[in-house]
Amino acid sequence: MMLARVAGTLVATDKEPSLEGLSFRVLSQLDVDNSETGTYVVAVDAIGAGVGEVVMYASGSSARQTEATDGRPCDAVIMAIVDTWEVNGEEQYRK
Amino acid sequence: MMLARVAGTLVATDKEPSLEGLSFRVLSQLDVDNSETGTYVVAVDAIGAGVGEVVMYASGSSARQTEATDGRPCDAVIMAIVDTWEVNGEEQYRK
Amino acid sequence: MMLARVAGTLVATDKEPSLEGLSFRVLSQLDVDNSETGTYVVAVDAIGAGVGEVVMYASGSSARQTEATDGRPCDAVIMAIVDTWEVNGEEQYRK
Amino acid sequence: MMLARVAGTLVATDKEPSLEGLSFRVLSQLDVDNSETGTYVVAVDAIGAGVGEVVMYASGSSARQTEATDGRPCDAVIMAIVDTWEVNGEEQYRK
Amino acid sequence: MMLARVAGTLVATDKEPSLEGLSFRVLSQLDVDNSETGTYVVAVDAIGAGVGEVVMYASGSSARQTEATDGRPCDAVIMAIVDTWEVNGEEQYRK
């Protein structure tokens, strides 16, 4: 999984019918030191993550292993809001 | 999912029989600020997106989760026409 | 899908039994302006594409959605010979 | 599979219900000479790997082929603790 | 599929039980002119490829389409030993 900050929202009215009701979020990928990498991806929000929150997202077929995304043309899903992580014994982020 | 502008069309008469009747679009990937990244991909159009429209596409096995692409050798599909997105509270694009 | 020119052939006698009888092609990836990117991949030929032809190939699990590749350890397949494509109203290639 | 050193841990309380009870590890990818590449990924730990250990991880749908991750939105899993590897007859790492 | 030279071996005693008995190989990816790209990957050997041999490997879910790797957390598999390939009519490698 990759780390990201929820940077914004996206609206798409005209879409595959199976995507009706899903929330799309624009994610800004984070490096392990909590800095932004400059890479963006659009993900479905399966857990209710607000703009500004730091999250983990899964890609590929694994992005369809939630009730919200099962069987839908979705290749990235927010599956957790991150509380904290540490690297080499140093905390890099705390919610 | 990634953002893209529909840049053009592609015709392929001699192809896997299961692809008969599908429309192929040449997509120019967009960055989050709506600028073109210079990366291109060919996707199946599952929703009727015209040239010039800004869309989202899904890749990999997720690209087969539409009626048009189910069970077909297709690894990228247009699954939504984008109305608008915003990043850090600023609108980046509006249809 | 990605665009490529069939650059050559590959022979492998000692292989997974399920791959028996398949044809392997060395593909030179094409950019959208029909120039070679310098990236190569080996793909199974599901449609009878000759050396020199411009084709589309699918990657990942989608590469197994043909009769030739179903259930086989193959992650890239030629699924169409391209007739023509255009970008921003200009033809980039014609067979 | 890729090689990595377990660099740290990650805690996420608010997550997809199916992920309850899984341990997340921050992995620092290793090059074949056992140096760090600077690339990080978050993986589920399926085998009890401690911080500092050198491991292999699998990505994509293959990351769901363990009892811990089956059917869950997880795209990277630690599936082995590495004892040793060698390249061109020279040992690069020993536990 | 990608081309590689089998550069070495890897031993991992403590691993997912389903991986018991599999052989891991360190692969050095080859470019189409048979030069090494400097990229390495660890793959399961499904066909008995020795160190030094030039092989093809498949990635992702396709790496599980062999008897050895079916249902296992493996994302790269050696599925063929290469005899020869040619590009633009010139032989690039012969076993």
C-alpha cells in the first residue's frame, strides 16, 4: 500500500452505472518522511476519509476487495486512515 | 484511477474477436493541475466519451469490470467523464 | 493498451508445458507520434501479427483473456493489428 | 518479488473492517547488493517479521494469496524472511 | 514478459507455508540487445533454470499460472529458458 494525503474531491456525473454513489478523492502521494512526492491518483473512498487526512490506499485488483468497490471498474481505494508510522525508531507522522 | 483528455481515436480491424464493436480512444494523461503529462495510453471507451473530453480511466483487471470489457483482453477503460475536481480547495478543472 | 511495432521473434523450447505452440514476439513500444520509445517487451501473439506490423498489446491479467493465453503464465498479448490512429485531429499512423 | 528491510511499523485504527487484526510494516526496498533504494512501501506482515529483518514481499493480487490477506484490500505482503542470497557467486547478504 | 539472466539464488527458511519447496532465483533483467539493465527481481523457478541461463519471466497474477505457483503469494515466475531472439533481422542472443 502507499501513503497519501487526501488533497481534494472529484465529481463525475456521467459514469459507469456501477460507480453510482461512490466518492472519488484526489490523493497526493506521501513519501515515508511525510513529504509529498508530487504524484497524484484518484481513489474511491471506502471508509469516509476527509480532505486533509493521511490515508493508505491499495491499487489494482486489491482495490476491489471492499463492499463499495467489489466488481466495479476501480483500481485505487482508500482502505485506512493512518494514525501514526515510524521508521528506524523515529515517528514520521501522528494524526 | 488516472485523469486524461481524450486526444484521439484508433481503428483496428484485425483483432481478437471478442473486441469486435469496441471503441478505442487515445488518451493523453493529465496531471492534477490539468496539464498534460506527455504520457499516452489506448483505452476502451465504455461510456461514450468524445474527443476533447476529460475523463477518468481504470487500468489492469479493473478495466474489465464493465459490460463492454468483461472477459476481454483490455487493460484500460474510460469509466467516467469528469465534471470537476479540486485540490487544496482550488478548482483545477470544470467541464 | 500500449502501441508497439513487432520488432522480432523469440524461440524458447524449454518452457512451461501450457505455453506449447504459442508464438513469442519481441515488441518495440511506440509513442503516440509513432516513434519508438526504446522500451521492449516480449508478448504472445494471439492474432498472427508479422514482424514490422504495428499492433496493440494488453498487459497483466488482461493478457490472459484470449483463447491462446487463457490460464497460461503470460503477462503480455498482442490483441490487435492497428490500421490507423489520430491525435488532435492529425493522423499519426496509417497501415 | 522484491527485497526489503522492515524499516518500521504503521498503526491505522479506522480502516476497512476486513483488515482488523493485520500488522502493517513500512518496508525499505533493497537493491540486489543489499543497499537501500530509497523506495518505501507499506505491506501486511503475514509471517511475523520484526523491524530490521530482511524480507521478500509480493505485490498485486499475489499479495492476497495468504490466509491473512485473502479477500482483503491489500496489495503488498511480506511472505518470507530471507536467510541469504548470492549474485554471480558472491554472497550479498546473510541473516 | 521480460528477459533476464539468472544471476543467483536466494534461501528463505521462514516463509509462507504454501511456498515450501519452491526455488527462488535472483534475476538480472536484460535489455533487448542482451545487456543487463541493472534491474533485479526475485522469481520462483517453475522450470529448472540454472544460474547463468537466459530466461523469460512473467509478473503479476500471470506468475501464478503454473502448477508450482498456483494459489501462492508469488508475483514473478520463470516460465521459459530462451534459445534465441532476433530484432530487426539480427540475432541478439543464442543459447
